[in-house]
Amino acid sequence: MSFKSIGKVINFADEETMELLSLWKEAVSEIELDKHVQASSYIFEEYTHYIVVHDPLDMEFSQKRDEWNKRFSREIGVSVVKLVKHTSNKLYFKGLLATNNSAVYGIAPYTEFDHPEASFPIQGMDKLKRTVFSEVIPLIRGSNILDVGCGLGAASMEIAKQHPSASVLGIDIQKGMIRQCRLNADIYNIDNVRFEATSVYKLPYESNKFDTVTCFFMLHHLDDIPRALEEIKRVLADGGKVLAAEPLDHHHGTKREGSDWIKLFEEAGFSADSINISKAAFIEAKVAK
């Protein structure tokens, strides 16, 4: 199968980060068109979503993700994306599932997303995160906020947007994730958020630094939760709060209810309360007196 390239992808995707394909859908990628190609040739005011044809991923997902293999890892890759913005020869799309420097062969409007009667199901975890973020992020207070395990920065950027006077720092262990976070924030013009690659087990910040620490859907991934909570407690300012959310029907080895999370926080020296938001436990904690 032969295609003619019209441009290339610019992002920070690599094989490690693309394993988290459902998370990567929130990332923004740039398409730099060839010099003779104008973005206006592909963009139409009445459309918000597009189909982009690009190089396939040089990797294979597990058999249970065979649909991903068919869409992204065969002769060609096809992504359904949302337009963020464009310039004369650059396009910025959310949800482009292609790695850095992939060739782009075609861009076409995806009409069904823009049909007024169209309705599309949202994947379970995506829907849960949106529900939790909509209820929890407006509750955040403080001028110096740390978002632990930020992934591709969706929550960090939303916190920054809703609290423009605050300084928000998102951290994650994967350097590729953090480079992509920075690109996302730059494309969205969010200037009160920054990102650093570091481990929650050894935070490179002084004690009592952050007014609020958030941990959204990440603690259950850790091998040593008590150690992480000790470090979070150390960098939390006097009177500050930890806001955490964890899924109730998704876990990695140990299933926990809200009461289990309260116990973990209390054992780390916090006083904590928990309520359920849909299928997630929302924990609000502060250092015990």
C-alpha cells in the first residue's frame, strides 16, 4: 500500500508511553505540514473532529487489545481526533495515536461527531474520571498545588485553568509523559502549570511546601503506598489538604473500599474522611494533630 506524505507528527510518544493508549488519547500532538501544504485546505469551521491517516505504531498490543492492533499497528494507522487549533501550516489535535516523526498521509473531517443527534458512549474509566474531576477540582484551594502521578497532565491542566491564581506542579515518574505534558500545556496556553519527572517515593521538594496535594487514580498503582503517603505528608504545608480519588471496581492485586483508604492515610499520620463519587472513593485528608 503506497501513500504520499503531507506532513509529520511532533509529540513525545514512545513505545513505553503508548502502552497506555487510553491515557494517551488526552495528549495533544502537532502535525507539521509540508511547505507546500496549507492547514486551511483541511480545516472546516463546522467540524470539530477529524480522521488522520498516519504511519502505524511499531509495536503490538496484547491479544485482548487486538482492536488496537487492527487500528494502529497494521499497514497504516487511523486516528479519530479533536481539533485544538491550527496555524498556516501546523495543526494541533487531541487524541492522535501516532509516535513522534510519524508521516501523515491524509486528514478528513469526521462528520458523525458533529451531528446534532449523535450520541457516543464514553469508556468506563474515562467517564469516572470526568465525573470525579467535575466534583473535586472546584473544591481545591491554595496557591501552591502538587498533582502526584499526573500522567499526561489532564487533571493538572484542569486545576490550573479553574484556579488561575495558583501555581500547579504535576509530577510523574515517566520522562516521556512529562515532555508530552509540557507540550500539551504549551499548546493550550496554560502558563500557571509546570511538570517535572520525579518519584513520589523521594520528592525533591522542601518540607511544608504545598498547600494542596492531589492524587487522582494513581495510589493503587504503587508498590509501597505508605512510603508515598509519608513523602506527601512531608511536603504538605501546615493546614494543607490531600485530595485523592481511587476506583472502587478497578485494582491491582488488592481491592480497597473507602474505609481501607482511610486506614492507610491514618496509619501514615493523617486524619481522613471518604465518600463515594460514582464508582470512586474520594478521600480528603490532613495531617493529624
